[in-house]
Amino acid sequence: MSTKAAPGGCGGSSPRASTFDLDQPWRVDDRVAVRPEPFGALLYHFGTRRLSFLKNTTVLAVVRSLAEHPSARSACAAAGVTPAALPVYERALATLAASQMISQRAAP
Amino acid sequence: MTAATVAPERPAQPQPVPKLVQQFELGLAAPICLTWELTYACNLACVHCLSSSGRRDPRELTTAECKAVIDTLERMQVFYVNIGGGEPTVRPDFWELVGYATAHHVGVKFSTNGIKIDPAVARRLAASDYVDVQISLDGATAEVNDAVRGPGSFATALRAMENLRAAGFEGFKVSVVMTRHNISQLDELKELADCYGAQLRLTRLRPSGRGADSWHELHPAAGQQRQLYDWLVSHGEQVLTGDSFFHLAPYGGPLPGLNLCGAGRVVCLIDPVGDVYACPFAIHQEFWAGNVRADGGFESVWRDSELFAELRRPQSGGACASCQFFDSCRGGCMAAKFFTGLPLDGPDPECVQGYGTEALNAADPAAAPRPALDHSHRGGVRGRPEPVPVTIGSRPQSLPTHACDENPLAGFPG
């Protein structure tokens, strides 16, 4: 809903992370573009006009492979996320879900 | 644009990950926000116009050249462009270009004074996810607005806003440049935007373009800066700022958004003749990075320009390095310093610690660099009998206009 121009760059709101089900199948929303960057990636949602940053390449690998996995948990494991690190990635995915960057897809 | 940082606060992997803002200072593969001014033509003659617009430049990019730029932006995954001018909607091919951009996955937000936003246009705009509109308005009353933007401009903007509202366009932007005359109207401006279902966007007045001549009379007084900061803090993320007020952070902490100068790192400007500058407020040879007509086009300018490489190197804080607030304001705005004649590695002219005022008092105003280009109307414009102050700018040698010229940048400095 919010965009802004500008010299300084961009800013805005961080959606609240809500509950996120790691065991459901997820996908990147059709209206989201993913642009890899040295630090990870930028995501832009053309519908909500929101920008998000992925701060490392592991979370990028998770996001990119979501649609190929039966669950987000499986996508995380395949990208090398350790069980100890999983809660951090779960929160990141929950934030993406809350801002509609990713959405649940129908179970296969 | 709204930026939600999604990620591990602490890296889950062993390698250290620098803070995002530090990553941004090193530059990105493509800009996050790209401003593209499509024409220098404008029906108004605002006294603070940062591009000194008025008359069309005969060398402006053709429709085909604009489409080639859009193709490049699509390839670079520039998600959207902020189109401005001049008044971009007066370009006869404006809607064609907007359509071409959105069909090529480049979203468009365009700034307009509202002159062409009639009910039919408003309905068309409301129907597209990929187009956002920003109406420029510099006061909550005709009196305050028209003193800066010209007689009748308040009515034009409100008519456009009414058309957008009636068409069901929710969340378009109302963009206000903050001056000492409208800071007292912050609440009224917010009410006005709310009433039209729009979102308020406030930006900083820069001494760029014709603003070089009006900044000293228009920029907010010191007490007003504090008032603005407090108001922004209390309204948080409901109000957009273009991240333009990071120089106010030492009052008590960062405002929402990126707190850094994005020039050449995450933003840049393409001007109507294809020149690329570090930011929209820096139309001057000093900040010229290249031209999209050259071999390699915009992509090569973004990646290879010497100026951008310099801007992406770690910057020293200069005279500001020893200030305890340097980490929050980062020395402020490069363009504001440049056009007020202050050194780039010193304080911002509106430094909240007062160092800028001291520096301005010590600087020779006559020695401040002049904006390089001037497309101001030569006579009066509609409803404005007196011509706005016009300075004869030294401009680069003109580009060759013949298609058969071997080097499209022949004679062009840089």
C-alpha cells in the first residue's frame, strides 16, 4: 500500500510476524519479483508496492525453492538451515507471509 | 517504498553479515528507486523546482529511446521508476510510455501537478496495480500553496485528487515539500490527504534548481525543524518521507526508513535528455555519471561510472567525523551542502546541532555552485505575470542530434 520515492532510499513499515506454519506448502506470490543482490536479495510486490530485503543468501535459497518443496520446513532443510537456526528462518518467512510476499499453496 | 527487513537479526550462518545500511552504502546491482524526469516542459513555474523546468529541451529522449531505457530497466529488475519532470503528463507519449513500462514489469509512480488527471484518466489509473500517482501540493490552503507553485495550482491539484477519489483510486500520494510556510499546516495536510483516501508524503526542500534562489527564504527555521521531527515521530509510518529527513535524526533517533544518502548507491536520476546524475537534487556536472545514449546505456552507467564508484567507497566524515551524532545523520544531504557552497565532507546546512548555520555564515554565498541547467520559462506562465528568477546557466555542450553521428556523446564532458 505504500511506496515512496526518493533520494535517501526507501523506508516504511515492518509488518508484524504472525503465526506461520512451517509444515504447509508455500510459494512466492505471482506479483512478487526477486532480485538477487550481493547481500541476499530484494523482493518487490507489485500489488502492495512493498519492498523487502532478504539479508543473506540462505534465506534467498529458501524463498526461491519454496514452490518445489512439500513444506517450508523441507525447503529450509534443503537450503542447509540447521535445526538450531530454524526459528530465525521461521520468523523471516512469517514476516514475508504477513506482507503477502509468500502465500500458502494448495497441498499437492 | 516500504521496506520491511526480513531476515535473521543475527546471521544464522557463521559468516558475519554487515548491517544492511552498510551493504547499501557499497551500492546495489541496480537502483532501488530510480527517478526519471521525462521532460523539462511544465505548465507551472514553482519557485523551488529542483530541475528548473519550464521549457521542453529539443534533445529530450524520443519515444523509442525511452522504450529502450525501459527495456534496460526490465533487464536490471528495477522494480519501479518514479517518473517526474517537468510535468511528465504533458509529453504526448506519456501514457504510451507508462503502458510500455508496466507491460515490461517496470512499475510506475509518477509525480504530477494534476493538470491532466481528468475523470477518464483517473479511472484508467485506478484500474492498474502497476501505476501509482503522486500529486504535488505544497500547502493546505491555496494561499500557502500558490505562493510557491503559482496561482491556480491548488485548485488544479484538488480537482485531480477529487477525480482520483471518485474513480476509487485508494492510497495515491499527496507529496508536500516542507517550507517555513507550511510546517504549521502539518495536521491540515494530513487531514486533507485522509479526506481523499490518499497517503501524505513529506519531503525536504533542497537548494537545487530554482530552489537555489528560493531556499534561503523558504527553508524551515530551526525551531520548525524540531516541530517537523516531533510530528514525524508521532505519525510514524502513516506518513511517507522519501527518507529525506535523516539529517534530523540527532534530535532523538532515526525516523522510519533508510537513514543514509542513497545517491549513486541505491538511487539516481535520469534526466529528460538521458543524462544520469547521482540523485534528483544534484543536476550539476559534479554529479553527472553518464548518459543513457552512450554505448552500454544506463546499465553501464550504473555499474561502471567513476562517480558512482567513488560514492560507493567508504566516506570519511570530514569535519563531522568527531561529532557524536555523525552515525545518525551521516553528514546529511550532499546536494544541500553543494548548492549552498558548503564542503561535501562538512555539516549539512540544516544540521540540527547548528554547525550548518555557522558554516553558512562563514561561507561566501556568491561562491556557491550554480545549478547547471535552466529550462525556466522565459516570460510569465499562465497566471503568473512576473517571470521567475532566471539565471543563465552554463550548460554542457549540446549533444549531436543527428542519428548518423558516430559517437552520441561527442563533445560531451566526462
